[in-house]
Amino acid sequence: MVSNAAQIKLGALNPLLKIGLSNLIVSIIAFTISSAAISLFIGGSVLTGTVIGIINLSVLTKTIKTSFLFDADRAQRFVIKRYYLRLIVTFFVIGILIAKNLVNPVGLIIGLTIITITTLVSTIYFAKREEF
């Protein structure tokens, strides 16, 4: 018998974890559909875009959490520096992937867009449910 304290309900999970879970579910669906309907190369490109988007979102989340440790001026400079660094690294990685023909640009954009849209929609949904 499991005690009530050991049981974890989905409603009790951190909203960021819920957003991550919704990203994962939508990404798996998009990968499966694109791989089956179009080609495995497009599916791999969607998956690559999704991974890049998740890494980008994770770094952004960590940057924002860390910025709360600083005063307002230092926090602003820290976030801006990290934002531009993240943007440059992302463009560099995407440029190499496309230049070496390792991914399809359309599939990559779809994967990146899935993360952005799913995060936005999930955030709005959970904010309306007043769980934040």
C-alpha cells in the first residue's frame, strides 16, 4: 500500500514540468507523422529542431532563474549577454546543420516552431487555470 505522501498526481507537478511534458508529447506526434507521411529525413529534421528548441528553452529558463540572484542592473546585463550568446550559438549550429545537408530546413523550422507554440499555448492554458 502506498501512502498519500508518496503518490504524485499530475496536477501537483511543477508547471514547467507540465509544459515540458506537453512539448514532448506534441514532438513525438509530429516526428511520427512526418516520418510516416513524408520521409525519415524530414522526421529526423523535425526531431533535431525539437531538440535544439528544448535545449534553447532550458538554457533560457536557467538564465532567468539565475538572474534573480543579481540586482536589477546586473540581472539585465546578464540576461541580455546570455540571450545573444544563445542566439549566436543556435544560429551557428543551425547553419552548420543546413550547410552540411544534415537536416531539411523545413523540418528543422517545424521542430523549432513546435517547441515555441507548445510552450506558449501550455503557458496560457496553465496560467488561465491559475496554477502559476
